Amino acid sequence: MTAIINGKRILGNPNEIREVKNAYEAYELMLSLNPYSVKDLLRAHKIMMAGLIPKNGKFRSGSVGVFDGNVVIHLAPPAVFVPEEIHNLFEWYRASNLHPLIRSAIFHYEFEFIHPFADGNGRMGRMWYSLLLGKWNELFYWLPIEDLIRKRQREYYDALGRSDQEADSRSFVELMLKIILDTLEETSVVGHMGEPGDESADPYVERLLAALGSKELSAAEIMEQLGLTHRPTFRKNYLNPALKQGRIEMTIPDKPRSRNQKYRKK
């Protein structure tokens, strides 16, 4: 079976294609999610697991475990405790004074320990980890956390297992910090962050400008260049800031809502 995602043809079995499409939709929604909202967590899981499990968007009702191949490395708490434990975890994160890098890694570990869903816990845990970090510093929206962990999956599972055995998240937190540090050292993304309050370093605006180039494009054409489909997110994070900062201008400024409206660099 084939499908088209973001203008590219992909080949795979129906479940694999569904997983890719769901993940694409869930991550596109990320910027509008509240990282402290359990309701938003369930909403994201509903999208991430649509068509893959019967109870997407709901906490599990049975027992589950974490497997590495055929080996059980963690048996999750009974389902009856899941809603309260997730609520307490969110409240802990909101109230904690720990540095966000450490706090988010602890959250990630505790989320996987609770294993709140029948399936999709790893995907949701990594997505929420990216969301928490991104809300603290937008740099982390640009780091592919999923890929970084996948490349070091053996270490990832080993750290989860050690932390379980030690009843201490230290091993897992140290690994996540090391993965982030190694990634930052291998890329030049830090050099493009700019100083706090430096609007010219806004990564969303910079992406929009790169997509626009020297052309005059409509909002729909810019979104296509960026691989976006959610118009409210595009306007909130890309188009409106670029206009406000004076980095782009309308081709028909006296008719902002014109159907022929296009945008160009100033």
C-alpha cells in the first residue's frame, strides 16, 4: 500500500503508513498543546494512535509492561492508579524548581514507568519530552528527539532498566542529558539562537524567510513549502510574527484578507 505524506510517496503496510501519518499530525499539533494539561495529553494520544488501537485517547484499563524483544524490563503499575499518578506527575513538573533539562528527563522516565496507555507510550513519552523542552527553549523543537533516541536505543533501554533496578532516575537522566549534549556539539544550531529577546533569531520566522526566498507567495504556498497544513499554527508562529517584526510585507496591504494576497521579503 502507498500513501502521500508531505508531498512524498511512501510504501509500507497499512499500519506502518497509519503510524507515520498519525505521528505527522500529532507533531504538527505540538505547538498548540499545553504541556501541563492531561486533557491535551489524551488529545495527542488520540491522534497518535488513531486507527491503531481501539482505545486511543484513553488511559489503559489492563496491565502492561515494557519489553526489549522478548524480555520484560519493566512491569507498569496497576491500571487503577494510572489517572492519579499521571495527574500527580503533571503537578510535580509544574511545581518543581529543578532545571528544565533535568526536570523534563525525570518526567520522561516517570511517564515511561507509569506506562499510562495500552500502546504508544514510548512515542507519547518522547513527544511530551520534546514539548516540555520546546516550551522552555524553542531550540528543542528543532532537535529530532525520536531519531536521537532511536540511534541509541540500546543505551536508552539499558538506562531505563538500571533506573528501575536502582529505584532512581539518575541513570536515565544522565543518558538524556548526554544525548542532548552530544547532539548540540555535533550541530551548529546553538550558534543561530541569538540573544534573549533578539527577534531576528526567531527560528519560525527564519524558516518562513528561507521558504519565501525572493518570491512572492500566498499563505497556502508558504505553508506548502514549510510542509505545514494547520493554518492557525502557521499564522500564530510564522506569518504573524514575521509581519509584526517587519521582515515581510503584503503585496496588497490595503486589503489584508484579499484572496489574491501574497507575501514577500521587505
